[in-house]
Amino acid sequence: MKKQIVIAAGASALCAALGIVACHSGPSSAADAATVPTARVATAQRGDISHILTLAGQFQPFQVVDVHPKVSGYMAHISVDIGDVVHQGQSIAVLEVPELKAQLQQTVFQLKQSQQEIARAQHEINRAEAEHAAVHSQFERLKQAAEGRPGLIAQQEIDDAQAKDLSSEAQVDAAKAAMAAAKEHAGSAQSDIDRVQALHNYTNVTAPLDGVVIWRYADTGALIQGGTNSNSQDLPIVRISQSNLLRLRIPVPEDDVRYVHAGDELQVRVDALGRSLTGKIVRSTRDVNFETRAMETEVDVPNKDLSIAPGMYANTMLQLAHVNNVVTIPVESLVLDGQQQTVYALDAGNHIHVRKVQVGLEGSKLAQITSGLNAGDRVVLGAQDKYQEDEMVNPIEAPGPASETVHESGGMIDMKSEQADGGAK
């Protein structure tokens, strides 16, 4: 009987012990699970990142030329006015310069005189050559006779004939020299004619390029001064604007200068006309203005129909930087460790591992990863200092976009707002 009581007591004690263990094992597991921290994570995806800069620009003529005459004179006729379309070489004004007509007549008379001198010189050459031929023949006959029969002809006579031969030859040379001088005089007279004729031609003032007359400074009968001196303050006849090709000038902020290159395309919106077009950057000043901290950049815009007036504003959209089909992650998942960018990545078992990454183009929300991560990898978002290497976390997925377009504004023109303000005034 005692043995049964002892066995029963032992069984009761064993059951009590097992009960105690069982009671303690349940709460312990729950506590361990409660100690695993949660972490917001994002998945690296493939997408695009673009930076687009919006800027206001202004159209300007490709060239503006003040047309001055090369000679001074009175305005005999002006055939153009403000707004007229002119073409290169077209006559726009005619000056009257009486002095040039007199000079031209005088130079023509001098040329005729020089031509008469040439004719006289030619006659003198012919006469001198004929006389020399006769004298030379006489001298040769006397010389041959004296050599055939020595003593037949006096030596004095032979010497006189030789002297006349030499003298006649000199007269031929003198006549040829006179001919050369006469030709030089004729050449000089012709040069004077060309010079005066060129000045006379300048009385017909022509357009130096295709364009539009944007201002007229002279009327019929006015005295116009020649614009041969760059320091002259004399007014031109007209001002011509080359408007069939315009310069769209836009100020690119200093921070974005490195992204701007010749040949880059941009979208242009002319709100005053309700017109959109695509242009290309052609040139820039390559210099940042000290006051505005911007670099002037130009786009050439064809304007054959002259629908765009110089001075109009346009809003432009310029793509500064762009990457396609790259690995992107949220910017808040990046941690700067000294000079090295890092991320807190999760493995398959949800353990954290700090990885070094190389960052490419950054947007306001997303960043391009060029190395260190692959698409599909998970990274911790924010508060990374709470986690340790190889620590296990309970991930909470935070879905987000794979692509981003960042719009940066360097100033735009709102035509409706300006018109409203103008009406209010």
C-alpha cells in the first residue's frame, strides 16, 4: 500500500513539473517573436529617371543691321517703309550726288586723252622704226662697199652713217617708252573711272540681307551722311531685321550648365500663338553671367512665314539628363558612410547586410544604382541606424514607382496671367 502511495506521489510531482514547464514554454516563444523588429523595405526595380528643366526664353532676330550709305548725298528716293519685307540686293533708296557725276565725266575725258596719247605714241613708233630701217640700210651698204674696196669711201662718211643709225635706233626706243607711259596714263585713268563709278553705284543703296524693315530714319530730300567711319553718330537710312530665322535665347541656371550640349533637343511652346515646336541647341556663351548666375543658350528657330515676331516669349522644356532601364531604389534607402554610399539590404532569411553601392543619376525620390544591387533586391527605407549587421527583421513592403521624371523650373511666362494683370491695371 505504501508503494502505491509513493508511486502516486511521484506521478503527481512529475505532472506538476511538466505543467510548470509547459506553462513557461508558451509565453517565452511569444516574447522571442515580439523582439524581432519590423522594417519598411523597398524592392529595387528597373525603370527610368529623367531631369527636365522648364525655362522661359525670348525670340530675337538672327541679325539686325543698320543700313548706311557709303557716300554722302541727298535722298532722291526711298522705296521701303516700316514692316516691308526686303530681299538681299534689292534697292531700298537712291541718293543724288552731283559731284560724283562731274567726277565721272572728268575721268572719262582723261581716259580719252590717254587713249589719244597711245595712238600718237604708236604713230611715233611707226615713224621712228621706218626712219631707222632706212638709215640702217644705208649704213650697211656703205660698210659693205668699204669692206669690198678699201679706200673707196671715206671713213668719215662711214662714221656719220653709223652715228645716224644709232640715233634712229634710240628714237625708236624713245617712242616705245612714250607708248608705255601713255598706257600707264590710260590705266590710271581707267582706275579713276572704276573708283568714281563704284562711288556712283553706291548712290543706289541695296539691302544687305533678306529681312524686315523695322525702322526708317530718313525721308526724301534729307541729307544723308556716308557711314564710312565707325565712330560716326550719323543715323542710318533704315534698320533691317533678319526675321526669317530667329534666335530663341534661354538662360540656363549654373547648376544645370553641365547637362547642356549643342545638338540637345528641347520642346518649345509659343503661348501667344498657341504653337509648339521642337528645336535644337545650337550655341551657348560658355560663360555664366556674374549677376544672374545663368549661361545664355540659343536655339535657331526657322520663321519663313514671319509668324513669330522678335520679342515674343516662349516656354521651353529641356531634358537635362536621362537614363533608361536601370536599377532604381528610393533615395531614402541610401546611407552615406564617409565618402561611400551604402544600403541596408535583406537576404532571403530577412537578415540585414550593409552593402556598398555606386549611385548614378539621382532624382528627388529615386536614385540609379550602377553597381552593388540587382533588380529584386530589398533594401531598408529610413532609420537605418536602428539596425545592425546580420540582424533579423520583419519586413513590411512599401511599394513605390520604378521611374521618375523630375521637373526643375528656371522661370516660365504665363501669358494669361500677364494679360490679366495688364487688364487689372
